[in-house]
Amino acid sequence: MPKILERLVSQLQAKGKSKSSAYAIATSVLQKSGNLKKGSQKPTAKGTKRGSMTPAQRAKDRAKTSSRKTSDYKYSARTNRATLKGK
């Protein structure tokens, strides 16, 4: 099972979803976002790349805009979000 799928399933289960429900939701969402191939749980190149990232790296990648560097962001494990560092 791809790492990115494992991570999302565990997050959904932590929020109270059953295991089967968590797999169904995670598979659907990851297929729509292009991380899993349509109709399967096999990762795409994008899914493999994002699966090898840490949660902090993925959050910074999601938050990154225009010409900013990932080092311009700070990661909060509590919220799983990255925000711009204050100057």
C-alpha cells in the first residue's frame, strides 16, 4: 500500500471513521488528486513522490506559492499546516 494512502487512512481513522470507510474515502480523494491511478490503489509518479515526503514537507509544498521557497514556511504538527514565517 502506498505511504500516502496509509497516512490518509490513519488520519481518517483518528477522526473516528471505520477502517473500511477510511479506505474508501482516502482512495477516492487520492485518485481525484492524481496521487493514485484511477480505479486502483497503485500510486502515480506524483503519489510516489508525495508519499516519500514527510508531513512537514507536504504541508510546505501545499502552502508554497509563486517564487517563495519552502524554507520561508514554518510547519505546525498540531494543525498539519505550513504558514509563512514572520519577518
